[in-house]
Amino acid sequence: RILRAYARRVATGDIEALTRMTSLADDIEAAIRNAVTGLRDHGYSWADIGSRLGVTRQAAQQHWGGQP
């Protein structure tokens, strides 16, 4: 909800907020990477993680398995 509201704010002419929104996307990606790392540390497989994200285990490992 918050992201959609922020997107509407940008879309209505707050062009400066577009840069901040991109930075937010980077923060979200980092948070997902940390969550996936934690799940892997707790024994979840790439197949488990991939199925929750709607991707193959290979896609999950390629996207989140490497270093940031």
C-alpha cells in the first residue's frame, strides 16, 4: 500500500521522488537477499525458496545465491 501510494505521488508530478523510489527498490532487494540468506542458514532449500517466489530453484539461486 505504501509503495503504491508513493508511486502515485511520483506519477502526479513529484519527479524528485523518483530517485528516492529507485533507492527504495535497492533497499527492498537487499532486504530480500538478507531474508533468503537467513532461510538458507535455517536449512531451507533453493526449491523451497523458489516455489514461494514463483520461480525455479535455479532462478532463485542465480538471483539471490551470489554475493551482493
